[in-house]
Amino acid sequence: MILIVNKISEKFHGELKNTLLEIKHNVFVGSPSKRIREIMWSKVVKNAESAVMANSDKKHINKYEINIHGDTNIVEINGRYFSKL
């Protein structure tokens, strides 16, 4: 799983760092269970101005799922994800 968040509090930033590996400021990676991922995403939606979370999903057409919150450069068209330029 990859999680990119924008404009979060220091407290929430610390919570994410306790659960995931921060590879760059506000860019986290890890492999939490689906249940933990869902809990984490609900917290992200409450605490971040915008965020993108990508994780593998064999049921999805692209074999991965992307969750989008707020204003990002990612758009979904017919089940496929694209980056706006």
C-alpha cells in the first residue's frame, strides 16, 4: 500500500508513522490488513486536506485500487486511473 497525504496535523502524522514506513515526507508505504487499511482511510478522510491511497486488489480491472480524497491530480474513467497534467 502507498499513502500520500497533504496538510495533516503533527499528531496524525505521528500516528501514520507508527503504522507505516515514511519514505518521503507525507508518503507512506506498508502492508496492513484490509481491516486496518479501511480504518486508516477513514481517519485520513477526517484528518487530511487531500490524499491518495493505492493498494493491490485482484478483483479490480487494474489489479489495484485507488482511494482518492480531496483535490488531487488523479481521475478515474471507466475503472481506470489517470493523472491530470
